[in-house]
Amino acid sequence: MSKIPFLLAFLFVQPVFAEVRLLVKSGAEVVGAESLPGLPGWHLLRTSRGERRKLIRTLQMDPSVEWVEEDARISLDPLKTDPVADPRESEQWALSKLGVHKARELVPEGTSVVRVAVIDTGVDFSHPDLVDRIFVNPGEIPFNGRDDDGNGLVDDVRGWNFEASNPDVSDDFHHGTHVAGIIGASMGNGIGVSGVSPRVEILPVRWTKKGAGWGSDAIAAIHYAVNMGARIINASWGGIGYSKALEEAVRSAEARGVLFVASAGNGHSDNDRKPRHPANLRFSNVISVASTDEQDRLEAYSNYGASQVELGAPGKAILSTLMDRQYGELTGTSMAAANVSGIAALLLLIHPELKAQDLKRILTSTVHPSPSLKEKTITGGRVYALESARAAMRLLRESNPFADDSDLSGEKGPIVGMTSSGNLIRPDSSESGALSQGLQVRFVRRVKGMETPIEGLGFRTQTVLDGSSKTYRSDQDGMIRDPECKKPSLSVSVTLETPRFLVAPGAAPYELLLNLKCGVAQTMVFEEESEAGQAIAIWQTLVRAERRLSDSVGLSFWKRQIGMIWPGKGDYYSGDVVNLTRGHYWDVVAHELGHAIYDQAGIGAFGGGQHYIDQCYSGALALSEGWASFFSAWLNLDLSDPDAKFEYMVKRRAPIRFENVPADVCGKSTNEWRVIGFFWDLVDTHDDGESTSEAFSRLWKDLFRTRSGSPALARERLRVSGWDSRQLREIWNLNFPDEQDP
């Protein structure tokens, strides 16, 4: 079970160490061992070289021990040329070869940055071409000696050094700085080089010292990168042996949707015959990369593998950033992997909802063929940024029925930029008055001058002196009271998160930062269109949706969490993520959430093409849009109201009755408005002339997992499920009077 040590970068000399480390997977506590961060059941046990074999045999005989392997020492020594004093982007031959310049033109303005973890030797974060690209942890107050974000690491402001167990991620070997520059060195700043992706956030995760480190530290680094919200992990390192612990770490990244880009190795070796991990892990999120030259030829030193290495990428004499504000060329599959990571980040700027599997599929299906890579790699080609970017654009158009979000509300929605406070937001204003004693806080939203209470905001305070804590939650009047509060002031963080819906997938959720005072009656005011007000509005919509779904149909259907990206670059749902430019229109939020419910419940197929209200389009798109808008109304309105109205896409439509859908361009079931009316008339409870009224729960149950392709097929499913045929026909004809009854 012992593991052959890893190999990072180009040349490798295995050093001899007196200390030996063992990785042990056990269902019970291992005496003298440390828990391995991020991998439940795994332990790190230190011993001497002389005691190694005896200890391994003892552990293998223990029935509670599932696996024992020797921790690896990983070493790297990349080739490099002399540093270049004043490089230019024109010297970066790989950018032209990959079509990066044209691919960047497809990236829309205003998109958020993509976080890429460089698990390596550290990064020179003071380098002028990297200083603006380095991750800054919004949950940490810089270097105050505290673990502010509660992740178990103190002052991990710019990442973490697992080799030294401290926040010093500065580079001591050039390698990580060079890799980071390939991926995302600042472009357009008038100096140095340019990274592949125009907008990335480099998360430095160091696990080596002078180019060597333990595999267990690399495993901990993977776990950290995933938990810190990295979308991509660049692993320009690897080994020739199998590690179960490493495999489980990469599998956990797969489960969280993180792309894992690994260098194939620099030993001129066939990975099919001589496996190298993690590059040889056959997971849906792993891409193994070989190295090519200017003519797309496989480099002589590069590893390859017809069934184990996905593709090639430029790795010869790649110009990038080095330590101490320098620039230089390095050669190796490390550089090739970094080019692929940069392209993957560029694709996420074009289509943020792409999953790791989508990224891998795009990158491997759009390669430029190379005779040198034929029968040496799975794809037989070299990665091609331009074609990959075009493929991402095609997927974006197919997945987003709204080519332009202007037809959602009647006017172009603003692209709201995040503030410098990161994921922390504050009330727009507070009003206070005298209070004899205790704590009293009221939370309200102010919409057009009218105040509505915010129910369900919860937080916990903790007293430093005795460790006591209290939990609060605002009532239906938006009020929190604590008559025993005696501490002069409380700094409170309120998490905007529900068990099922996350405001910010892959990152910490939005939080309110409050300063509450005992002896003062405070009112926290959130304005309708402010950043804080919109975040609160989204949160309220999600809470309402979760409550009504739970009460009506239960939440057992849920398979995945639905993420909520805001501020985003559009109003649509795709890939388990709702992407919003505006959060203060309840119906827009609920409409897109309706798409997510529709998709995950398997009710029907999405249509395609540009979406215009009141026009005819495919039955699939009509059913998709009709369901989403119907869900939005069902979520907000009192179904028993005899005059229930639905303000559809607030600024575009005046309130209308569903029973009086206006005569418009399309009177058939390929019109969204009429599909809304059909669903609504099936479940409303007031007397409008029709003779049926069913509960939402029954409609849900009978459409769940049906994958209907049109409203007519959905109606047939309801009939088969036991709905009264005569009543179904009556409701159908009421909403589609000029279409033949199916």
C-alpha cells in the first residue's frame, strides 16, 4: 500500500528524510496522529525511517484501519532561462497560438472575476503584474491574530502556507509566481506580460519549501482551495504512485464542481503504462495536460498517454512573471497546465454557470488537431482558446432564453458592482430612540415610502468574558427584543442564508454587519433599490419560496442546491444557478427561481432562442416561461383572494387578471401568457366561472418528473394522473379559445 513519492515540475531528485509520515484512514482514533484537514477519517502519523515498516504492519493488522500509505515528498526543479528585463506581450508566443486575443473579445464587460487556486510554491504578491490579481479574504481582518472567518486558520488574508502552517504565501522558488502570471497577469497596465484570462483572482496556496513538500500538505491545500470558493485548481505537480488520500481529495473537489487541471509530467514517460497521479485520476473534473512547442509538437520531455492525457498545451519557453519583480521563461508541463487553467477561467467569464464537467467537455472537444499528439493523447490535439470560447458562447445562448434582459422589465437593468466590503452589506440607515434597558431592534424594508417588516433574520451574540451566547430571530413585525441585554454594544454579523437556497454559491453568503446597542431602540432601514435592500429582497423571496414549497409539497424532491448570484450580468437561470442583475423586483427573482424549480423537478424541457413576451415560440419555451411566471405568482399571491392580480415583470405590465388574458399576437398554447392562465385557473380558489380548483400540491405531484415538451403534453399528463377530463377541457378552452382542443 505504500506510495511512491510525487514529482512536481521538470527535474526530480528524491531527497532522503529522517522523518517518515504515514497517511492512515481509520474509523477510530489513531493514537499519536493528527487529523488530516478536509478528509474525514484520515490521519497523519509521524515516525522514523527505522520504525516505518513495523508501524505499517501494526496498523494493517488493526481492524479499524482501512488504508495505510506513506506520505510523499514532492520536489520540483523547472528549467528556466535568464530573466528578461522588459518583456512585452508580443513575446508570449502561446497567446497567439491559442487565439487568446480574439477569445478575450468574447468576454462581456462587467462580469465578475474567476477565482483560480494556484496550489504551488507560493506567489510573489508584490509583483506589479500580479499585485491587483491576488485574492484578499473578505472574512479576515488583516493580521489581527484572529481567525475572523472561522475556518480554523488565523489571518489567511491572501491564502495559506500548509508547509509552514502560517499565512505567508510568498514564493521562494519562482514556480508558483510563474504559473500565476501565465493564468492571469494583469493586462493593459502598460508593463510586463499578460495572462491568458483578463479577469482572474489568484488564490495562492503554498505547500512547499524551496521546491519540495509533503503530499499531505498538498491534500490539505486542495481542501482549502475548494472551501475558499476556487472554481479552478491549477496543480502543476504530481507523482508516479497511487495515493488513496489524494484521490479522495480530488474527488471532493469534483463533488463541489471545481475543475482540477494537472500537469502530465516531465519524465518522457507513458502515463498509460506508468501512472502518474493526480493527472491519471479519471474524474469528470480532471484534465491532464502534456507540453507542446510553437509547431504544436509534443515536447521530448513531456509525458503522454493515449488514454490518460487529455490534450496538449504550450509549455516550451513560456514567458511569465518571476520573483522580485522579474520576468523569465520556464519550460515544462507545469506551464502547459497553467495555460489550460487560464483558458478555463476565460470560459467562466463568458458563461459563469458552466460546471467543471462542462469546462472539460468544451476544452477537450475544441482542440486543434496535431499529428504529434495523435495516439499520444485522448483528443489528439492542442487546446484552442478561441474555439473553446466560441463553444461557451453557443452554450450560453442555448441555455439562456433571454438574449437581452431588457424585455424582462421594459428597461435595461443596471449591472450592480460589488462594493469594497466584499460580501458584507450594511443597512442604508438606522433610526434610534431612548430605551430604559435591554435590546430592541426592528428591521424594515422601505419601498416607495412604505415600510414592511423583515421577518426571520437571525443571529447569535457571544460574551467574551464568560463565553455565554444568545440567539435572536426577528418576529413577524421585524422585531428583536432582549430585556436582559446589558453589554454597551454588540457587533453582529447576520447571515443571509437558508438551508436550501444560497445567496452566493461557492463563497461565503452575503452578511449584514450591524452595530447594536443595549439601552437603545433601533430601526434598521433597507431601501428598495440599494445593494443592501436588494440583497434583503432576494433573501425574503427565497425564504418565502422555501416555506411555501415545504408547506405545500415538501422538499424531498431536491437533489442539488440552487445558487443565487447577485449582482450578476443577466436575469436567467442556468446550471443550478440563478443569475440576477436586480434584486428588488420580487417577481423577477421568483420567476428565475421558478425556472430552477421547473428544471430540477423535471417538469419539462427548456426551449431556446430569444424570448419576447406575447409572441409565438416553441411549445417547450412557452411551457418553461409559463411555469416560471405562474410559480412567481403562486409564490407571492393569496390564492383565495377573489380578485388575485399578478404584476408581471413590474414595469412592463399593469396588474391584470389571468382570466382576462388580452388578445395578443399569439392565441395558441405557444404563448407564455396563456400557459400561465391555464395553470392559474387549475389551482385558484375564487369563482371566475370555471368549475375546477385544485391544490398546488396536486399540480406539482402530477407534473413532477414528467419532462413534458409542451403545454398540451402537460395537460395530457394531468389527465392520465386522474384530473377530470371535462374540467381540463373547460379550462383549456377558456385560455386557448382559438386553438383546437388537443
